[in-house]
Amino acid sequence: MNDLRPSAVSAGFLLDTVGTWLTVFAIFAFTPGLAGLSEDQQTAFLTAAPAVQVLGALWTVVGGFFAAHLAPEREIPNAFAVGALSSMIGFLSAFSAPSTVPFAYEAVGLAITIPLALVGGWLRVKLPRRGGPAR
């Protein structure tokens, strides 16, 4: 546990979450006619749109990368923690309220969250830092 920096994990998780929310907001703002749909229709659209899934996944990678960046020499454990925290919140969200989202989407999203955050941590390890080589 001493490998974790709570501030790095929190920042990475917030970046993942807020980035995803802003992406969904932008999709609603710039997709004509979407705002006029019912909540169930909006949810169905967002879960069926591959772009939403891909952009949400990219935010998870970015969150893992940012947490790793804030925790030099402890990149991977912190990126893992971002993925684990995002997965826990996703699990609670998926099973705490009725949803029109197909279970397969929920399951795949939960299954890939930690690996995606780890990809972000791995990228931070492999990419050079300013003034220094990559490890």
C-alpha cells in the first residue's frame, strides 16, 4: 500500500470521470435531436454509439497515465489503483439502479477498465520524461 499516492490516484480517477462526463455532455450538446429524446432513448443511444465507448476507454488510459505521471517510480501500482477505483464505481453504478444498458456492455466495460488504466501507466513508464530517458 505504501506504493500508492492517494493524490495521484484521486487525480487520475477524477480526470477519467470528468473527461468521460464532458465527452458525454459534448455529444449531447452537438448531436442534433438527441436532447429531445427520453432518458431511456438517450441511454440506449449512448451505449450503442461505439464512439462513446471508445472515448470513455481513452479517458481511462489518460487517467492511468496521469496518475502514473504524478507518482514517479510507482507508476504501475497507481495506474492500477485508478482502474480499480473506476471499476468499483462502475460496478456500483451498473448494479445499483435499473438500466436500459445491455449487460454485455456493462460487463465488457468493467472487464477492460483496469487493463486500460494499466496501459496508461505503461505508456508513462515507456515515454521519456522531460530531461530524462524512458525506462
